[in-house]
Amino acid sequence: ALDDILIYNYALSDTAIQDLFTTMSANPAAESDLVAQYNFTGNTNDGSQFGNDLTNDGATLTADRFNYGGHAYQFDGISASMAAPNSSALNSPTATVSFWVNVTELPAQGEAYLLSNGGWQERWKISLPSHGKPVFTTNYESGISDMDSGDGNALVPGTWTHVAMVHDGSKDLIYMNGTLANEKEVAGNLNSTNYPFGVGYNPIDGGNYFNGALDDIHLFNRALTAEEIAALYGMQSTEVTYTDTLVADYAFDGNGNDGSVYANPATISGAQFGNDRFNRSNHALVFDGVGSEVQAANSPQLNSDLTTVSFWINVKELPGQGEAFLLSDGGWQERWKISLPAHGKPVWTTNNESGISDMDSGDGNELTPGIWYHVAMVHDGSKDKVFINGVKANEKDVTGNLNSTTYPLGIGYNPIDGGSYLNGSMDDIQIYSIAMTDEEVAALYAAQSATPEVTDSIAPSAPLDLVAGVQNTTVQLSWSPSMDNVGVTGYNVFRDSVKMGTVPTPGMTLTDLPQLTTFTFGVTAVDAAGNESLMSTVIATTGQEAAPDTIAPSAPGNLTGNPGAHSVLLSWDASTDNRAVAGYVVSVDGAFVDSLGSGKTSLLVSGLDAETPYFFEVYAFDLAGNNSEVAELTINTTPELDTGEEGLVAYYPFEGNADDATPYANHGVIGGNPTFATVTDRLRDGGQAIVFDGDQDSVLANNAVQLLSDYTTVSFWIRVDGQNFADAEAYVMDFGHWDQRWKISLPQHLKIVWTTNSKNSQFDNAISDMDSKDGNELVVGFWWYVTMVHDGTDDVIYLDGQEVNRKAAAGTLNSTARPFCMGSNPIEGGQYFQGALDEVKVYNKALTGEEIASLYANGTTSVPSYNAALNKYIELVYPNPTTNSLQIRHHFTTNQPLVVRVFNAQGMQVSATKTQTNRGDGNLTIDASSLAQGQYYVNFILGGKNLGSLRFVKQ
């Protein structure tokens, strides 16, 4: 050990060092034979100069021998105990032990320990056998001695008795109520001990719990004489008379202490310390309206004939029905209560010699939630009065003295019937044994509403080294002490920003937390002036409950599938478990496909054959390895649809509408009032584009299985017309948002951003975002062709057919049940895009750089690849897209009939031409001028044989 480290900035002389040693080796304690003094006036502090406080474990405050509440401690005979560290001051050769005891129940067998300092093994103990005669056991130089108080000196349950035990070096002596009860020759000094000092139990072997009350435990380092013990008994058996009219004073400055001379502390259960009307931390008490209770013991000083009750209150929420109890001393049944109904006017109810009276504060005197009020209630023997902020609000003739009560004082709830909890804060509760005058109440309000003088405005340092140790559902928080210019008085502990309690020293254990739950724990330091430090936080996840888990989760419910040609989107209702579902396992035709976390209740199964039946199975599992019953589903994949481009699953040309031009026909619904404008100043102009004004405009298309794939390409023309500088970014497109699948957004810097959410071997939700990089801003007023790609390895951004940025983003895109949106944020709302979109295409694969270049230049991923039979005759198709006519250069022979048919995207024939012979110069013209905008197919039948079709787009 080290102590008293001093460093000087100069060299001490030999004499100075000798003087320093002499000074610092002298015992600073004043000469006193009282080496421990536990008066139990609301706490377990040691009132002697040694300050060796007891630690209380389960004992509760009770009334003392004079019936003053909170001035003794009750031990339950089961587990309640107290202990103080071993101290050299307690190891004197001789000793006197003085205390008051009131036995609730004698032990049925064995003995209960009242006090122990080293026990019979090393020094002394005081115990109580079933015969009721307290036993003094001493371990001294010559051996071990024990002796009871002798016949006729048994402790009577329910009666307070003063006991003193003395070892004077030659005898052991026992005194009962100041009179010698027994003595025994015991020559020699007491031995010393290293064991702690125990109260109410055996601190060495455990057990031997005492059932009863103890008070005024005094230890002396010498043997008191018979006369001194008689005088001590005489002094302590005489009730102290107080003349103070302030009979209870609860300032709630970080504790429940009673600041009056009666020191009747309040026991706080469920309420937390909060800010007072001057915003000082831990200077008021906050009640949660659910289970917060504060109680002080019944005590004679609270049963005066007249009374004044003064307090400050800040209501958070008025009761929805009934009334909340603010204060109760005997309730309406015996003495008085103060309550708050739904109308907000506090009610003063008194039970006096002439009957029961109640009265509220009157109209216009309601307590408004969120505001601090001073309230005072007075009963003066002829009237009941209610004061709000120092002004009399109401009064009523009520003649007679208040009746007494045996019930405890309750704060924030009904201590007699339970319930009626207050939702709000209270502070500075004072009870007087007199009726204050109107002027005195006004003066009290004025004094308490004045801003206190600031003597310390410096907050403590934030607690450092915050660590959370987890054991099942218990979290043990620890941290290093904070520093303060005056002194830290306590630490506030929070769980997810909700205060859980205040502790005087670093460290707090939180038990019975919800299992498998992630919490953010925080700690702040507070000083006596109410200054609070910054918060330190730590994140911790609780474990499973300690007991084994043998119960399986419920089976996934309502398993359904949304089939496509090569994929099926499975979805199901979440399973439940007695603890927690850990995840799901999905199989297809008996083969494992994937294992999902508990938060996933859908999965896209891809790589399937078209028009094929598949058997799907899903089961849930928990962390203990228990598997649920299996949910089963058989479903057929759909036929393939020819969209004219491989992998194209959605195409929105925006030719006067938001229709999907592919055979999937997943048309968009227009919201707001966007317009359609003719395209100019870019490739493939002449058609139309949709124009969003940045105010409530959007296009929303239903979620569809064809849009869900492991990889994707999203391609479109975009023109930025303006920006809403109130938003950090505008949403151009969104499919599942950043937290499920992908989004495309445009920040203020105009570098378009591609955000994806993928599953890989490391993360279920690997989120990646990147912008188009410096120099690739979408300049306002110009058309840009943007292509976004996720290929399972990288995210890639192309502008005008050229790659401009690439970022590693391994994984397959996650599926979503959300709709596909263009022009706004469909999840949180707002963030509207201001500009134009055109030729929006979505692919279920990652396009190559060559395909993207072709898409930019030609509007399609490649020159159409016809089947072998048709390819033999077709040389060129142009222009595609077209606005008026489509030119087809061919090599058809002249000796067979040719039928040329045109079909729309829905498969309906819109025109047909039959030519018998001599097809001219090898050119065919398809008149498209009368066709509606959209996607079409030209079909060729030569000599009765169907050669196939080619696709074109009418703009």
C-alpha cells in the first residue's frame, strides 16, 4: 500500500525530513474511547471519528424505542445483514459494546448473531439462543469464554431493551437496561481479528440471521464502569424533545433524506432523480406514473393537530381517469391526502374531528403539464386552504383538529390501497406541525422560487473506461471515477437514454434485462451543485436466460411464393419462441438453399427453370438448436417472357404515361402533377420524358418478382432542373431503400449516388454507397445517361456509356417487399427530385461495359440477335427506336409469299401485310406513324413458315 505521496520542487533538509516524518507518523485522530457509533438515524453511517460505515444488505428502516420513524433498522431473520470493514480501532485489549434491541421472534433452534467482531474464533460475538438470554462470547489471551445474561434476563419479543457487554481484562460483564445482569472471571486481553464487523448475522460462516430491530450500536475501546453504563442507559432511554415546527423536509438532492431534526428518511422505489425548477441535476424526484413509490415511516411528529404541507410539482401527464396521489398521511381514511384528478386542480382532503372534507384549488388554478408550481395545503383548525404559487386559490370552513394515523407517509402514490401513481416530478416537500398564515406561505414561496446563488458552475469530467460485462440477462457496468473541482456526489446510469438509477460510487448491476437485446448504456457524473457531466456510453447485448431452453419455435406461418420464370420470392409470417427465434432455414426439393437471420421473413430463390414445379420448405430455429415444424409449399415457375433484351424486366419510356413497356406490364402510378415534355438536345430525342417539379411528384410501381434478382442494372436518362436546398439529397429512384435493396439519390454536390444492400459471407446487410466522383457532376439543365450496376463483386457507375466509378461491394442484393419508386423517398416521404427522367430500364443481371455503351448509343443492349432462320434474311433494322417508320433491309427470295405482322408488347396483332412476289429492292418499310408509343415486334412468315420476330420501339 502507498499513502500520503508528497512531491516538492526543492530539496528538503535533513531536519525538515525528520520533522515531516514526526508529523505524518502521528495519529491524526483525536483521543476518544468511542470507536464506532451507529445511531441509525436514517442511515448506517459511523458517527465516530473513524467513519467506518456499515454496508446494509436487506435491513429496512423502522421506528425506534420512542416510535420515531426511520431511526432503527429491522432485520428479517432470513438474509438481512450489515457489515463494516475490519479496523485497528476495533482491536483494543478491552472493550464495551452497547446497543438497543427489540426481538421480533426468537430463533427456534441454534442462535442468532446480534453482533460479531471476529466471532468466537478470534475476538468476540454477541448471540441470542432460543431461550432469549443474550450470550457474550470472548476470545482472549487465555482461551474462549461465553456467558448468557442469566435467568430472569431474557429478551422479551416486542420490547426494546438496552444491552451492554464489557470485557475489562479480568471479567466479562453483561448489563440489561443499565443494571448488571451477569458476570464471569475472564482474565486477559482480547485477541485481535482480521474479520469484518458484522451486524444481524454471522460474518465469518454466514447464516445465523437475527429477526428483530437494532439501534444505537456503540463500541468503546475500553471497559466502561457500572456507573458509566447506567448513565449511558439513562441518557439513551430519555426521549429527546424537539421544538421545531418543520417536521419533515425532503429536498431530494440525490437522496431521500429528511432534512428536519426528526431525520425520518424516505425510501425510494422506482422513482429517479431528475432536474429541479432551476435545472440542477439530481435535485428533484421523477415519478413514472406506473410503479414509482416513495414512503417514510409513520412517526409521532407527523400527527400534529394542525398542519401545513408545502411542495413543488411539475406534472408530466394528468391522469386519464380517477386521480393520482401526490402525498398521503393516513389518506382520507384517517388524516389527510393531496391528490390530482384529470381536471388538473389539486385536491386537499382532511379527516378531522368534525368529519371528512375535500376541496380542490378552484377554477383557473389547474396545474399545466410541463410547468413547475409551488403548492401549499393548510389546515388551521377552522379552515382548509389551498395555495398555488404563494397565492390563496381556495378555502373552506373545516372545524376541528386533524385525526392521527398509523399509516406511513406516502409520496407519489396511494400508500394505503396501492396504485394512483403520479406521472411527474416533485421537489422540496416540507411538512409543518403548525398552520402557516397566508403571509408566511407567500414568503415561503418567494424564498423557494428565488434562483439560488451559484457557487459552483463547473461540471465533473465524464466517466471514462465504461465497460459492460454481460452474464446471461445481467449487465455489470463499471467505470473510472470522475473528477470535479468540488467533489462528485453520484453517477446517473441510463439504459437507452432512460435513467435507471443513481449510485454514489462507480459501478452498477442491472439484472433481469430482456434477453438477447442490444442496449446503449450511459453514465454521467453529478456534483452537489447539480452540475452534470457529459455522458459516456457503451453498447452491450444481453445473453440468453440461464435456464436450459428445450422449447422449439412455432412453425413459419402462411408460407407463400410469388413465382417468376427463373425465381420465386418466398415470404412467411414470423415464428415465435419462448425466448427468441434465431433464424430460418430454406430448402428447395430437399436441398439447402440459405439460412436467414430472425429479422428476415422472405427470400428470393433464383436459378430455377421456367415452367417447372418446385417443393419449398422453411423451418425456424432458436439459439439452443431447437427446430420448429416445417412449413411446405409446392409452386410452378412461370413461362419466360420475351422482352426483346436479355434480362430486361422493366422499361418506362414515359411516352405520355408511366406504363411498363415490357410484357410484364408493371405499370407505374403517377403521384402529384408531373408533366410530359418533348425531348430535345440529346440522343434519341423527339419522344417524351416525365418532368418532376420537386413538389409532391413521384411514380410508384408495385413490387414484382421479376425486379428481384441477385444482380441488377438500372439505366436511365436524367436532367436536373433544380434543387431543394432544405434536403441533403433528392431521391431519384428507390427499390427497397438503403436498408433493404438499393436506392439512387442526388446530393447537393450533384454527384449521383448508388447505394446497395447485399448479403455476403460476412454480413447479412452489407451497405455500400458511392457517388460518381469529382468531375462527374450532373450539371443542371443538361441530359445525362446514367447506368448503375451491381455485379456481385462491385458497384459500378456509368455516365453516357463510360465507367466513372467503381467500388468493391461483394454479395447478392437483398430482396424487398417494398414498391419501386421514382422521384421521391417512398419510405420516410419527401426528398423530391426536381428534373426529368426518361427511358428507365431495369435488368435482372449486370450488363457488361460493351452492352452499356450500346444501350447509351442505340437504346438497346446490342444489335438484335435474331434466330438462325431469320438472321439469314435480315441485314439491318433502322432507326430503332423510331418515330414514323421502320426500315428493314433483307434478302428474302422472290418465289415465296411473305406475311409481315406487327404485334404490341401484350401480344396483340396491330397490323399485317402479305406480299406474293417480287419484294422490290430488298427493303421493307413498316409504317409506325399511327402506332402508340411503346414496344412492338415484327414477325415474318415466309412460305408458311414462321421465321421469328424482331423488336422495335415506337417513340
